Amino acid sequence: GKLHAIDEHLARFDQSLGLIGCKRSDIPFSLEQVCHEMIDRNKEFFASHEDAGLVILFSPGDPSLDKHAIEQPTLMMHWTEIPFGSLSKWYRHGCIARSTQTQNVPPACWPPQMKTRSRLQYYFADRESSSHVVPLDSIDRGSVVGVLFNASGYATESSISNLLVVNSEGVVVSPKLEDILHGVTLASVAQELKQLGVPFAHQNLTWQDIQSAQEIFMTG
């Protein structure tokens, strides 16, 4: 097994740590080394699974209970299966993107750039979007994803990934970086587009912009 884009993922992990006032040196061991050890120690798991994702969870503790808690964080790591068999329909048939009334978490709560395990807003967006499905032969309820907006009415992300559109001028557009999670795949796509000479920009997107786009695609 091999970890995909581990440097980029750990860099984003470092960014999230910084946003809560922590740093990787608060972890009393080499996180990168343990990530690789997780592969060696779970060979039986990989023998029965096509692919998997390594989840890293970090909690700084509760300083109100222990003034030293920030120096003794809790770190959890586990594998989770990536069910490409059931996800293949997204690649073969695409999916329906639906505007939702569910707003993304505002920056006043926590920075949008921070990767967190709180996913309630995505759950509510998907529940809302899947309740208004237009039946299509090749697309079922599981292929409907909700698009979340911020308080200003601009698109941020879908419930499962970063969002991009190709506008009428052929420019690939993603929402402003300050409004979204800094996706590793999104950054990779932006770099590939630059190398190919395809115009790319981060700018505000309304639902009308999405509806009038030549193409819509997601990265995650």
C-alpha cells in the first residue's frame, strides 16, 4: 500500500492545527512515520479491501478541565474503506447537484479552511436535496448532492467535495479560497489546469452561475 499525497495532506493537517493554536510538535512522535507504520500493521485489512483512507483525528483537550491539556492532545488514527464499487456510478453517470437552504458553517464559528469531523451541515444538505429528486433512469437518490452557500448567498462546497464550474467563457472557476476547505485534490486540479494552459480562477459563484455553467465537476 501507498499513501496518496501524504505531504499535501499533512500540510493541510498542520494548517488546521495552527487554526486552533496547536502545532505538530505537540504530538510526541513522528506523525509521518506512524502513518507509514499503519500500512505495515494492517496488511490483512488491505488484503480484503480495494482501497482505503487513513483518518487522523486530533483533539487538543479541554483547557477548562486541565490547564496542561493543550500539551497533552489526543490523537486517533484508523483506516476506513473507500467503497469504489458503490461510488462508480458517480464516475459513469455523474450526479445531480441541488441548491439547498442549508448554509455552510460561518467563519464566526470556525475557519472554513479547517478540516473538521463535524459534518452535520453536509448531512442536512444531503437530506434536503435528496427529498426533491427528479427520477432519472441512470441516477438514483444516492447520486444527489447538496450545494451549500454562505450567508452572502455564494456557493461554498458540495456536501461531499469541492465544487468547480466551467463558465461561458471557458474559465474553470472555484469559490474563493477564504470560503472553502482547501482541498488537496482541488489544489492538484488547479496545478494541472495551469500546466495545460486552461484558465482557472477562485471567485464568488451564485446558484445562477452554477446553473448557466457549461460543466460542473467536483473534486474530493
